[in-house]
Amino acid sequence: MKILQNPISGKHKSAIFFDGVVATGERDGKKYTLKTFQDGEVGFDAKMYIGAQIRALGETGAINDFDIDLEDRIDIFVDKFFVITEEDVILDEEEDFDVYNEFDEAVEAFKNFLGE
């Protein structure tokens, strides 16, 4: 497995602070990705932030996981999750795919999926 995006800090592990492909790996000769699902959309300080803009906002230290969990200082309009995909198709089990909210749990699930 190759990790392409790491958390900004230990206080920025929510999926909302990532954008696009987070990790890649192979299993049985097939290529898989761990990536974000949905762009994510939050309101903070009377402004809207979408996708990579949310990560940039986190990099300034203005918001972190605590703010995401509480939804006190921000409003989440579109949440973001980590998913495992093959050729941009989300892997599912019985038509209900697994989503992960937090970086560490997503990476661990991806490692397990890849058999590492």
C-alpha cells in the first residue's frame, strides 16, 4: 500500500480534511484505491468551503476534528467519507458499501482488504 495523503496533524484525521485518492494498493493483480467519497461542503465564518478548500482551511488551523464532531463552529452541508474503489467503482457488499469517517480506521480497513 502506498499512502498519498497524510493527515495535516493529529487533530485533522476526519475524512472531511482529505480530497481524492488517499492510498493505492494491489490485491490479486488488481489495483484498488482508498479515496474520498463526495466533495464535502462546510460553512465556516459566513463562507462556504468545498472539497480541497476544506483541507486548506484545516491547514490554517482554523478548524479541526473537534469542530467537525461538534458542528458548533461550522455547519456540514455535505459530509465526506473514505471508500475503497476498483477502477473508480466503489466496492460494495450486498449493495451497501462500507464508508469510513476517520483516516486511521480507513487505512486499517484498506490494509486488511489488501491482505497486508
